[in-house]
Amino acid sequence: MESVDYLVVGAGMSGLGFTAWLRAEAAARGRPLPELVVLEADDEPGGYCKTVERDGFVWDYSGHFFHFKHPEIETWLRARMDGEVRTVAKRSAIRVAGTEVDFPFQKNIHQLPHDEFLRCLVDLYFRDEESFGAAPGSFKEMLYRRFGRGIAELFLVPYNQKLYATDLDRLDRDAMGRFFPHADVADIVRNMRSADNASYNATFTYPARGAMEYVRALLREVPATQLALGERLVGVDLRRQVAWTTRRELGYRRLVSSMPLPRLLAACGLEHDAGAFTWNKVLVFNLGFDRKGRDGLHWMYFPDPATVFYRVGWYDNIMGGDRMSLYVEIGADRDAELDVAGLRSRVLDDLAREGVVTDQTLVAEHAVVLDPAYVHVTQASLAEHARVRRTLEAAGVYSVGRYGGWTYCSIEDNLVETRDLARTLGPLL
């Protein structure tokens, strides 16, 4: 049986980030590089940050745009990247009530048609935020109590139901954490005179060759000999600290996993409440057209249930291309059977009906299903995650990232988390 100091499961941003940070930690301590293996079930690294190039178009599996709060991490990555990386001031909008409203919706209700604006404003002013007693019991209740019926029902509820493909009453009131654009009445009224639509992703960076460039930056710090591609984790004996893959048996001192938490728990044979962990899946169509379409917009939200997609993004408006390059996202229940061909036809019809596509001709395309896509952060998942995490970490197993941590976070958050973990586990070196 082979043995390693660290077994890393998943060669996406979290797994590769941990590996790169750990190697940096060893160098900083003047210690030998640790014995380490990175398992990746797919035949190539990157996870959902993979990039597809087709007929001159560059697409990601979905829109992966980096919003850096830690300049030292951005500097570290850029030093290891080739090609242009563009920093963009985001421009996004919402198609609602027959018009377009700047994002975030709740701060721009004055852009609505007059009757809808008055409805939202009156409902906001007379909302009954405090009458429910304690804190809101769900994400949906939070939306109604904080913003009133008009704002909730025009955008916040229907859009998020399309996104998560679930009843919003199931989600924890803080399911989106810092990524939800909160605003109080003063913010909303002030924005009517002087626009301030700043959010966590007011600016973002994007490489000309796609998000895979960030993966390649991390791969520069991970020797190819430590990557085990096309090799899947099958089982783990927590007591003996032994893992089985589709190819071999491996002993380890610490195991760091970014695979979806329910799959890790099943591999470990750890008793848990499987019903606490639910999620949606997202079908992404990447579409390339012969000519440019709309300019100056990076993505648009579509809350109307009659429109099949919840978001459309323009790659060509980021890098300045002369042909329209879109990503189109459809949320679905995790158990839904997706008719990709039928949905493709509906997407094209809805793009035309919404005026996104006019007389352009489709010349290239690609589709991928992300499963899981968005995890459902619920009170049950938070409690069960906290419980199983204690058990795993007591056995030297650390579950990280969006899916390992069963949370809503950014890619930079994953890099910060794995950097901190590498420092914590550094004394093993």
C-alpha cells in the first residue's frame, strides 16, 4: 500500500489551491516538500473552471468571473498567468415588467413603469418587518419582511426560485450570505437621486483565454507527478486512515477533499442525514453568433417564469469581440430529466422574444450540465454540516470549497480557505 502525507481529492480551484499553498508553506518553513497526491475523477483538472474553445469562441462551463478582495492573492495568480487579463466595471440589468432595471433591483425600483414603481414603494414603506417577532424563519420570509410584497414578487422571489429550483421557504434566511445585496429604505430612496449600485462584484477580472487560466496558474505550482487524473475516490476508512480509489489503496496522514460533501460522507461510510443536503443543477448553453448583438452589458437577469433561462451573459462585451458570444443558464431540480435538445430550441425562441438575438445566425454552440450547481443552504444542512465536520476533522479529514463546505461562496473564498488550512496543517511538514 502506498502512503502519502496529504491526499487531496479534487483538482479544481480548492484542491489545487490547497496543494499550491501547502508547497509554499513548506518552502517558507525550509522543509522538504510533502508526499502528496491530488486525485481527480475527470481526465483533466479544473472542475467547473474548465474552458471550451470552439470556432474562435472561448467559453467557460459557466460564467466564472473573479472578484478579488485580497490583492495579494490576485497578484500571486497574475504572476503565473499568460495572456491578457482584463479588469471590468460590471454592468448588469434585470428584464422585468416590460422594461430593464439596473441591478440590484431593490435599489432601482424608480426605473420601473410608474404604477409598478408606486406599488413597490408603497409596499416597501408599509412593510411589516417587525411584526413577525423573532428573526425571519426562511429566505423567502426575509425577502418579504425586508423589502415588501412588490419588490419581493416582481423580482426577488421569482428569480431566486428559478435559480435554486426549490421552495424559498426551505432556505435559511442567510442562504446567500454576503452575496445578497441588502439595502434599507434610506439606501433605496437615496439611490433615486444619486445612483450607487456598488456590490461585492462591482468590478471583476477575466482572462482572454477563459477562466481555465486561473487553473493553469495554480498548476504551475503543482508537479504533474502529483496529479492523478481519471482516478476517483471510492472509499475511506477513517479509523485506519486508508483510502481506496478506482486504481489503488492509499494511506494518508491528512485528507483534504473538495468533492460534494454527501459523496464524501458516503465514501467514508459516515452516518448522516442525506435529506439535509439538497441542491439544484444548471444547464448551460454557450452560444456563438455570426455578428455582434447588444453592447455595454455583461449579464442580465430574467425573473419571468415564462422565460426558460434565469440569466444570460455576454462574453464578447468583456473582451471586446466582434461576434456575440453568450452563456445562458437554466436552473432545474436535481432529479429533473433534462431534454437538452428541446430546451435548446426553447432557449433560442426566448432569446429572440426577449430581443437578445435579432437577425444574428448561430454558428457555434456547446452545452454542459452542472450537477450539483447551487447547494441549498438550509437550517438542516447547516446543523448537519457542523456535526459531520467535527467528526471528519477529528479523523484528519477536511472538506473544503463550495461543495465540500456546502455553502455559497466565491472562488476567491475557496483560495482563502485553503490557504488558511495549509497554514494550519503546516506543522505536519
